[in-house]
Amino acid sequence: MREMEERAVAAYRERFGTAPEVVTSAPGRVNLIGEHTDYNGGFVLPCAIDRRVAVALGRGPGGLHSADFGETRPTTGPLEHAWPDYPRGVAWALAEVGHTLPEWRAAFAGDVPRGSGLSSSAAIEAATALALDALAGLDLSRAELARCCQRAENGYLGINSGIMDQYASLLCQADHALLLDCRSLREEQVPLDLDAAGVALLVCDTGVRRNLAADGAYNERVAECRRAAAALGVAQLRDARLDDLGRLSGSGVEPRRARHVVTEDARTLAAAAALRAGDFATLGRLMDASHASLRDDYDVSSPELDAFVEIAREMGAIGARLTGAGFGGCAIALVSPEALASVTGAVADAYAARGFGPPMFYRFWPVAGAEIVTQARGE
Ligand code: GLA
């Protein structure tokens, strides 16, 4: 068992006095490219990362216990804008689509950095969904579980997010990125053997935190895209073409939002093609262009994210961009392993010189999605 899985099991035993019936864990993700496209029916290219949330779960009373926060909360309750919302939301979503769950309790432990755009929330949701599915014998597919997790975000948490994070956490494969068509949910596993390619996936956590539900900026972008699609007479921006966008001119931010989505979809498909061909140089250029589009057209970057991208590039990164929703959080860069120390050093110096808080750096490898670690037999 991994360290966080052992901690979840120990916390369950300590808290509830018995062994759990099911133990699962699910990873966070970084998105290589395809940002703010999922809720527009478009394309994304994430990979799961070697940071996970583990859930030890069983039947009975006792609530939800977090080993990381050292607190126990009821299994149901009003929205708290805190960690219990995610497992509660998943159980709510399963009930919404007609599944009956027994009384359940769970302990959680994880090492996905929280609130930084690496999908710690999707990891809790995915691990909980997989564990509840196993406990109740629901036999749902991974894709169905991902849709339930998204329903939890949309209907329970009130965040109009797309399906990328939950899909990545449940369906990614090791040493692959996942090209997902977020409308048809057609997926393709695209090989991403970083070590063989001599490429390191560097993540810079700017330390600037934001809560998607709290400030509403994410939902505002979703609404702007819907307005743009309606004005263009298409179901979703995925259906719009660059040539059509002239028809939006003069109507506020919508033309820029739409331009980002339409060009980002094209970049994502081109990036997947580059990856299939092992062409990291092209992938890197597309990542750079994605960042510029998110900064200038989508307005979701920040001075800290821009500084990382700019410096990483100056120091020879193959490509760099913010990852996830933006507005703070993390940025990624593809760099040669030899350059890691010089890039992180230069970024840390620049952050200090510009009066930003200290950044945190991680190097991740693409891992497989959620898994059942143990399940008691004969239930
Ligand atoms: C968040 C959401 C995703 C996606 C990204 C932006 O991570 O949860 O569904 O929209 O932002 O690409």
C-alpha cells in the first residue's frame, strides 16, 4: 500500500474500531493543454499525477474522518465549502441517479496539494465514487462514475465545471495522456513516456489559492461562453469556427472568450498529434500559445503564473503554461531534466525580487487513474 492508503486505513481503524471494507485511491491531474474547453464540449489532454487521495470505507455510523485535517464530520449536511462537501456530493449524485447506498463511513488521507489546481477535489470524488460503487455493488463503469462526480460538482457544490478532472482521475493510464472529446466522451490514450523522451514535467505551485465555488469567476467564464454560443447560434463553442467569431464583435468580452475556446480546441488536437509523433518541440509551442490565449483572451492568468511561464521559457523550457482553471494555482513546464535546478532557481529568485510569495516545485510522472486497493470478500 502507498503511504496515504496506509494512513487512511489506520485512521479508519482508529476512528471506527474495525477494518474498512473497501480501500481505494485516486490521483490528481495536470492538464497538458485544452483549458476551459471541457464545458464547451471540446477537447482536453490531461494526465494523472503521482499524488493521490485514499479512502478507507465501510458500512456503519460514524461519519467522515480526515486524517489530514484531524477532524470528523457527518456523512450528510449543508454545504460547508470544505472537504466533506466532495464525498457528500458524490453520495448525493449517486442517489440522484437512482442508486441506494447503505449507511456508510469513511476515512480520507492524501498528498495532492490542495486548492492549487491539481484536482485534489476530483481525487476525493473519484476515490469515494469508486469505493461506494464497490461497497454497494453498483457495478458502474468508470465513465459513469466520472459523470456522477461531475454531477456532484454541478448539482451539489454549485460549480458548473466540465468533466475533465473526474475523467482524468478515473480513466488515465500510466505513461499516457488522455485525449478526451468532452462531448462524445470518446477517449484516446496517447503515449507519454517522459523518461524515454528525456523530458521532465515540472509544476510550479504559485501558492496563490482560490476556491472555485467562492469567488464565482469560474462560473462567470462558463456563463460568458454560453452567451457567446447563443449569440453565434451554436449549441456549444466547440461548434463555432474562427471565421464565425466576427459576428460577435462589439459585444463585450465574448469575442475574446470564444476565440480562446475555438483556438484552444485546435491546439489540443494538434498537441495530441504532436505527442503521437513524439514531437515535443511542437507540443511546447502549442503550450506557449495556450498560455498566451488564457492570459490575453480568457483573462485567467496572474502575475505569478505569467512570471513562471516567462522565466521557464527564457531558461530553455520546451513549453510552459498555466494548468487547471487559473486565477492562481499551478503552471507547468516541460524541461530537460538537467535544466530543472536552473529553472526552479531562477523562478524562485524572480518571485522574491518581484515580491511574490515563495513558489513550490514538483516533478510529476503520468500514472494510472483510480484503483481499488483492497476489498473485503464475502460481503
Ligand atoms: C477546472 C474544472 C475543469 C476545467 C478546468 C479548466 O479544473 O474543474 O472542469 O474546466 O478548470 O480547463
